[in-house]
Amino acid sequence: MLPRPPYFEDVAILLMRLLVALIFITSGWDALKDPQARAKDTGIGTGFAILLGWAEALGGLGLVFGVLTQFAALGFIIILLGAIQKKIFAWHIGFYGENTYGWDYESLLVLMNLTIVATNGGAFTLLKWDLFR
């Protein structure tokens, strides 16, 4: 068995947080740059597109800096479940999609965020509030 480097799990969680943050910050930024286009693409109102854009951007920053990571990850799970619901029931898209993207990507992000919730963001955080203690 290979020896485990110190903080191996915490570094892995940090890298996962940074990847999830990058995905949501860029998505939120795109929504805030052109909320009308995001609203039209997703079939939601412009005001809701702006709200989601801010939630994605601010939640992503929370993950980057390790501030209330469980809340940010739970918020992302809610957003992702809404996207999955829309793809399955409104747009009738399969898991891998047919002519467009499926909901496999969102499913992976749900599990990544669930891991962040379960680990409270790992050791490398600035502000923790453990929802499960």
C-alpha cells in the first residue's frame, strides 16, 4: 500500500471546490452579462435569470474562499435539480441527450456538491458553519 501524503483528502476537496466554483462563476457571469439571452435559452424570466446569475457567481466565490461552503453547495444542488427537472420533464431530454446536452453533467455536479456538503468543504476554508453538528 502506498503511503498517503498529508492532507491528501483536503487537497482533493479543495481542487473539487475550485472546479465547481469555476463552472458556476463562469455560468453566473454569462447570465449576468446577458440575462435576456439566458432567460430565452432556459425558458425562465429575465429577473429569475439575474437572480440565478448572482447566486451562481456568489456561491462560486464562497467555494473559492471557503466561506459557508455547505450553504453554497446546497444552493447549487437546488439549482442543478431545477435544471435536471427542466431537461427531463419540460424538454424531454435523456440522460446523455440526443441533439443537445443531456443531464449527465448536472448529475455529476450534484454529486460533487453533495461531497462538499458532506465534508463541509474540507480543511482549507475561511468560515465554516457545519449544518450537521
